[in-house]
Amino acid sequence: MDVRPGRAAGAVLAFGVPGMARSELAGVAVGAAAALLPDDLGERVMIGDVGAHALGAAWGAAVVAGSGRAGLLAHAAAVVAAAVRGIR
């Protein structure tokens, strides 16, 4: 997902905001992504692989904490689709 500025943080915002009602951890991931997004888009900072992986890990922990089996499958499908779309 981190092939262009703002992609990783934008994905965490897009996928994380709906989960905020089910998991407090989602708020942590969304807050971090929202704080980073303007500087990442403005190319003043580069979160790189380490930042993208940390955001992904925080969002993943939120998904696991707030979802059942069906939710986990839906999230997995969404992440795979987003990754395939991001490669192009």
C-alpha cells in the first residue's frame, strides 16, 4: 500500500473509521494516520515501510479485537483487494 505518499495512512483511515465503534484500538490507528496524513501527502515526511507496517499492525490489532470470524474474512478480502488495486 505504501507506494505513493498518503496511501498507507489513507487506507488506515478508510478501513479504520468504520471500526471505531467496535474497537478502541481502531481510534489509535485512525488518530495516528490522521496525524501523519497531511505531512505525508505534502511530502514533508515519508513514513516509509516502518511507518506503514506500524499503522497496519495497529489497524490489524483493532480488527482482531473488534471483529468475529465473518468480520475478519471481510477485512481480509478488503485488504487483498486494496493491495491488488494499489499495485497498478
